Amino acid sequence: MDHFPTNWGRPRNDAFDAYGTYPIHQRAPVKDTFAEGVQHTQQPIVTGTSVLAIQYKDGIMMAADNLASYGSLARFKDVRRLHAVGTSTVIGASGDMSDFQAIQSILDDLVTDEFTHGDGHDLGPAEVHEYLSRVMYARRSKINPLWNSLLVGGFRDGKRFLGYVDLLGTTYSAPSIATGYGAYIAIPLLRAAVDGKQDQLTEENAKKILHECMRVLFYRDARSLDKYQIATVSAAGVTISDQIQIETAWGFAEGIRGYGAQTQ
């Protein structure tokens, strides 16, 4: 075998700079043509809209519709944007769905690694929230962010937890949180109904509040859908519902000037 790299010849010119003159090509300032296929996400492509979450007396509840939009096109109508992490935590995501899938994979690997230790400890919602904040901040620092706003909720050791983390690694906690357009439209409704009253709020009433907010968002948000899911986390564990249909009525629009067949 010839152990002298300078005698090995050059690689293919379509993969490396054809004009590099340094005798050892690996050390030349070259550009790998095939690396152009791996690029940083500059903007979200297939996206999900608002996620809503509130605390109630027995735990937390989170809601998100099942739409993933390709730009402004309502393309995928059966996307699950709520994901269980372990036995006491659920996350919901707005933003780029491919980045959310990457986050799901990261968290599933984390849960598996934690399980293999066999020490009787698993990750709770506060730990998952802290971990995600570090992941999001690390990716942002590399100028390659995960384009998501995430809600993390859970119930462990008799305590509720509800937190937010975005693509910059910004975090906060509150009794009611919303992402996307819901942060403008739904938050006033949620705060009026929940904040300061979460210890008296029943599961049934919490579902009614979220259902009404999801209906308001469907009326007002052009990227929303009339089908959504609710995740409930309590002492009994994590439950994610099937699709729930929002009942709507558009008769009021006939009285709006400029709508439909009106000419005045």
C-alpha cells in the first residue's frame, strides 16, 4: 500500500475545487459540492398555528388543531401537534412541523435513555421544559434555530406545571398560555376565565373554555381548522383525545357589508 497521500491522486472535480493547488487535497480550502444539500432552515415551510393550555384543579389541559399549512394552503388536516413525553408530561408545538418532528425524536431518545438507567426516576414536566430551553437556545446560538414555539405541561408529585419556550430559548410559566395567533385572540379570554381561579376550575369547565377559544380562533385565524385535540394531564396520567369537531354558524356574515351578494 502506498502510504504517501501526495501520490493518491485527486478526488473527483465535481465534489471538490478543481483549482486547488495544495498537494494534500484534504487540507486545501475546498468546498464540498454535495454539502449544498444540507442547509439551515431560513423560514418555516409547513407550519401549525396556535396551541392553548390552561391549569385546572386536577392538572393541566392543552388544545391544538390538526392543521399543518403549506404557506397559506391548508394542506395537511390530520397532523397531531400534541405529544406525550413519558407518563406525566405533554408538549404542544406551533411553527415548523419538520422541526417539531426533530424535537419529538430528541425527546423520545431522552426518555429511552432515562429508562435504561433503571434507577426508578423519570423526567417530569419541569425537567422536560428545562431541557427544551437548553436545546432551543443552543440551536439559536448556532444560527440554526428550531422554528417552534412550544408549550410544556404536566402534573407530578401533586403539582401542576405549565411553561413556554420559543426558538430563542425564552421561557416563562403562567396559569394560561397560548402561542401563535392565540396569544393575541385567546389569551384575554383564557386569563379572564382561568387566572386566579384555577384551583376551583373543574375538568368539564376547562374543556368548555378551551372549546370556546378554539371556536373563536377558527372564526378569526385564517390558518386554523375546525378539528382539534385536547390533551389532559392529571394524577391518572396523560390522555390525548381523538379529533373534536367545532360547531360553527356563519349566518351572521350575511349582515356584514361587503360580504356575499350585497351591493351596498
